[in-house]
Amino acid sequence: MILTLEIIIWIIFVFTLFIMGSYLILAYLSYKALRVYFTKNSFSDFNTILNSPLAPPLSVVSPAYNESKSIVDNVKTQLSLHYNDYEIILVNDGSTDDSLQKLITNFQLEKKDIKIPQHLPTKEVLGVYKSSNPAFKRLVVIDKVNGGKADALNVGINACTTDYVTCIDVDCVLEQDSLLKMVKPFLERTDKKRVIASGGVVRIANGCVIENGKLVKVEVPESFLPRVQVLEYIRAFLLGRMAWARLDGLLLISGAFGLFDKDIVIKCGGYTLKTVSEDMELVVRMRRYMHENKQPYVATYIPDPLCWTEVPDSYKILGSQRSRWSRGNVETLWIHRKIGFNPRYGRLGLLSYPYWFIFEFLAPIIESVGIIFTLILAYMNLINWNFFFLLLLFCYTFAILFSMIAIMAEEETFHEYKKMSDYFKLIYSVLLEPTFFHPFITFSAIRGYIGVMFGQKSWGKMTRKGFSNKKEDSTLAKKMADAKPKPV
Amino acid sequence: MILGILAANSVANTAVNIANAVNYPFAHNIETIVVFMILLFTYSSIILFLAVIILRLRKNQFEKRAEFIKSSLNGLIMGAAFASTEDELNEVLLQAKPAFNKYIRTSSQGQIMINEVINMHSNLAGQSKNNLSRLFAETCLMTYTMRNLGNENWHVKASAIRALAQINSEAHIPKIEKYALHHNIYLQQEAQIALVNLRGYDGLDFLGKLKNALSDWQQINILDVLRKLDKDKAPDFSQWLSNKEDTIKLFSIRLIHYFQQGYNSDKLEEFVHSENKLLRNEAIAALQKIKPGSHFGSSNTVKA
């Protein structure tokens, strides 16, 4: 009995050391990648793209479901993006509110007899609307039968007329130069590698001042939960994704903001309806497709804060969101289990997938096993409490250190939180996060795994305050901040 | 994020076992190692905490100093830019030289003023532009730029090349030219843009010698400079259609398209059946524009 416990405990111990080591390695790689990015772009004039006849046309696809309260402002924000040649394809996914009517009225839309190609199978399209006002000529609204976010995105991809497609959450606030920055990686390759996707950093808009759909002031949120998520997002996006992009092992481009090579997206079959984590699944499938077809490729990542989103500020909603993310994680790993530990897929199979499997999927399970063993050992009176607290401190101080590295990275790069009081608020969250937030996230992940075992498919309910601080309800599936930081 | 407290429990249990029940060689030292690691993590965190504060203070200090330098030298810059006679300019330059030396003490401060003068330079025209070029050349700004050009870091070197191009320093063309085919792609790109900036269409000579691909990004940047030149003086861009590098052929087609060189339509027709989809599409689009009546299908490409 003791020997069995010991073996399990050793596994957990080694696992913990590995995960700590991997975080430090990722942080180091991110630091290097950020330096390269800043050096390279210190003299990039993105306005050159803005005025160039060589700039590729883009499509901005955003699905919307029951967004009536904010949809007009959101579309106006999209219409004001800085880019010369782009179309906005807004897919009304069978909203039951007056979203469509509001769009028709505000943008003088008229139903057109336009046939959308069926590159990707989707639910029925009920109508295509374009504006009679030249000021809104970029806007195309597609009304369709409700089919979920993935289905709506697929309709948008079918409808877009350009080679590159940006998929965004309709309620995200994009920086005005976000398209200019996102398209650059597609333009600057000089080797034979095809850029299949480019991901952007998503930052937290809670606490920020947003006027007319534009971010005018960045501040750390007042309430604890969003503030901890600020830390979490900085860690995940600035330290995690940046490193994975450098390793050419990026598995996830947030559904909130990503730019894709449409041709490859269509060849891969578009977004799948089989998982609640359709964004991660698509990236994995695109990469898998490129490997299987022996086409050199790269998936890139932009560290600039280009997209701002609202995150849950209650434990109930946060728990539901994280539970869904972990379900999506499991589903994606299962769908693409073939690539795991498979040398045929290079780094994807031997590095990214195993990392995701071991450190993202298994972590909550091992942590939970850990706590159960703690209880068992405590019951058996086998715990040396002095040493227990020493090791507790070991993990706690590491958590603090890693968060401080993330804050330092943010400070040295984008320095978004300029007020000293914001810095101290973040430090306060750094100190508290391991004690409250992390256990809760682990618990939510386990709930997600249990959900997978019982075949749970729903997206749950979500209540959001909205940028105007007015309460509004909607279905999580179509509305929730889906930025998915996926802890490093 | 880190496994955190829950994992810590597990690790703690492990340690208990190590300490109490197991005879692994390092078991007796683990407590010391853990204490050492805790101290290391704690001190590192404190150092980072303080480093952020120091960084903020230094940034503030730097910004204040930069503002002070800008406001101190702004009068001289404006004076030089809007000097109406040679004598007036010489007088301003006489005061500017010691003043610039006095206020600019570091290369980062120098870079701030380089950017300041360049920004103003790009917003002006005619004599004012020339005056600012002289101010740049005759003060320590040129010294800093030349020092940057000799710097080992490619990005510092590239920033110097950009500054020289933006200030129209034709005297430095030979120094810039040697980087046009440099192995560092970013340095190479900056030098190529600078050459087109300084030499106009003649600056495109490097295209014939280039061995690597010309990225779309670089094509956008070069075209951005070419668009400001007199279209009537544009050379025959078909000279690069026979280049071995497909991206250079592509750029040539795009230039022929943009500059509406209808006399090259026969040469473009050879690309209509090219195996390279990009070349094919670009040639078709160009032909549709420069040779009205030609029907080769549709494509989305350069918009002349």
C-alpha cells in the first residue's frame, strides 16, 4: 500500500518539477521571441499597407446571436477599422431577438439575391443583405437558421470573397490597426513556408473605458476575478503563445481574433460542430492537413494587444466557461489523437500535442489526485506537517515568481497598465491567485472532464455586463468571451 | 498556470515520504534544496517587483528628459526649417551645433531628436526640407546616425539607414548600397527601400542582382516609395520579367500593371499560362487593365 502511494506521489512530484521547468523554458523562449518581434517591427510602418494597392483584401467574419443591444455599435466599430480593402460578413445565427431588424434599419440593408457557395456544409441561409448606402458598402449581413457558432462561421467563410479571413467575436473591441498588424505575417515570408494562420493577443476589457466601440483608457479591473484573469491572460498570451509560436508549435488561435488562409480552412473542412472548442480544433486540423500533405507552413502569432474582450466576473459564469474550455480541450485531443506522440507530425506530434496532453489535460487530474492523496495521508497520519508547509511554500513562491515574470514582460513590452495603483492591484492579485483562483479553475476543469464522460454538449448560460455596464443575458454559445487564454 | 497549492499538497506528501520512509540518496538533502529554491523564488520575485518600479521611474525620467530636450531644441529646429536666407540658416546652424551637443548626451536621446527632425522633414517641402537636411548633417545628429550605421546590431544599423534615406542624404548612397544584398533580410530590405528613396527608379537596380525572394511586404514598401515619383519617368519594368526569382517577376508584373505600361502586354501574355498561380493571376489582372479587350478570366490583384 505504502509503496503504491509512494510511486504515485513520486510521479506527481516529478510532474510538478517538469511543469515548473517547462514554464520557465516557455518564459525564456517568449522573452527571446518578443525581443525579435519588437526589433523587427520597430521600424515597420503599418500605414504603408493601408494605402497600398498590393495589400490583400480581407474578410472579417463575425457570428452573432441575440446581440440586439450592442450589435449596431459592434458593426460600427468593425466599419471603422483601418484597412483599405476589407468586407465585413456578419452572420446572424437565427437570433430570436431583433438583431436583424436593427441591422436592417441602422445600415439601410436590402435583401439581395446572392447565392453563397457551399464550400463548407452549413445550415440553411435565409437571406443575404447589403446596404443601399455606399457608406456601409463593406457590410454583408447573412441571416441563417440557428446552427451554433461554428456553423455561423462556416457560412461566413463560404460567403467571403477574399483569400484571407478573420474570424472574430462580434462583441470584441478591436484596435483600429489590428488588421494591418495581423496581415503582415502573411506578407513578409521570403521562404517557401505558407502562413496558414495568424493569432492575436486578446486582452481584458473589464475596467477599461470604451467609447463608441473604441478603447480609450486601459485600467485594471476593480473586482478580483477579472483582475486575476488579466494576469492569467498576460501569462498565457505573452509568455505562452509567443513561445509556442517561436517553437512552431502553436495549437490554439483564439476564436476571438484570428486571421486564416481561407483556402486551407476550406480544404480542411472549416470549423467543426463536433466540439465546443472549434477554434483550437481548426488550428490543429489545419496543421495536421499541412503535415499530411507535406506542405511547408507556419502558424504565426502577434503579441500586440489587438483585441479586447469582457471576461466573466462571477464564479458561476467563470466556472461554466472553464468547464467548457476543458471539455473542448479533451474533445480536440481525442479527435486528433492520431497525431499524439507521432513522429510523422514533427513538433506537432512530438512536442505540442504531448505538452497539451500532459500539462493541460492531465494537470487538473493530477492536482485532484494530489489533494485526495493528501487527505489519505493525513488520515493515515503520514504527513510531516513542517515539510508539508515548506513544499506548499515552494509551489506558492514559484507561482508568484512566474506571475511576476509575466508582469515584467508586459511592463517591458506594451506597458498597458500605466498607473502605479494598477501595478499594485496586479501584485495583490498575484499574491492571492494561487490560493483562491487556481483551485477553482482546476475544479472547473474536472467538472468539464466529467461533462465529457457524460456526453455533455451544451455551452451553458452566461450573463455579461457589457461594455456599457448594463446587465444583459444571452446564451453562452454565441456571446461569451471566448478568448481562451489556456494557461500557458 | 502552475499546479499551485493543490499540487503542493502532493509534493508535500512526496517529501514526507522521502523524509520519513524512503532511503533515496538525496532524500536527506531535499529539505535544504527546497528551502534554497523558496529563497531563490522569493528573492527573484522581489527583484522583479522592484525592477518594475525602477523601470517605471526610469521611463518617466527618460520621457521628462526627452520632453525637455525637445522643447529646448524645438526653436532651433523651427528656425532652421523656416530660415528664408542662407545667412539666416547659417546663423541658426551656428547656434544649433553647440546647443545640440549640450542637450543630447546619450544615443537614445540622439535617436529621439533624429526622429523629431525626420518627422518634421517628412511634413515639409522645398527649401524647408533642404534646410532640415543641412541641420541634420551639420549637428551631432549625423554623428549619432553614422555611429548607428557602424553598430553591430542589425536593427540599429537599419534605423541609421532609414534615417539617412528619410533625410535625403545622397552622399551616403555608397555606404547604403553595400547592404542592399546583405544576408540579413531586414537590413537588406531597409537598404533597398532607402536606395529607392534616394535614387528614385535607379534605386531598383538591386532587383537584377537579388538572389533571394522579395516578400510582399517589401514589394508594398518599395511601391509605396515609387508611387511618389513621376510616373512618366518610370523605366521599362519588363527588364525583370526574366529574373530567375519568381517573386521578382511578380513584382515586375505588378509594377507594369500599376504604371500602366501597355507596351509590355506581349511580354505579360507569356505568363498567362505560367505554372505559378500567382504569376498567372497577376499577369491576367494586369493584361485586363493595360490591354483592354483581353479576356483571360478573373483574379484579384493589384489595383492600379
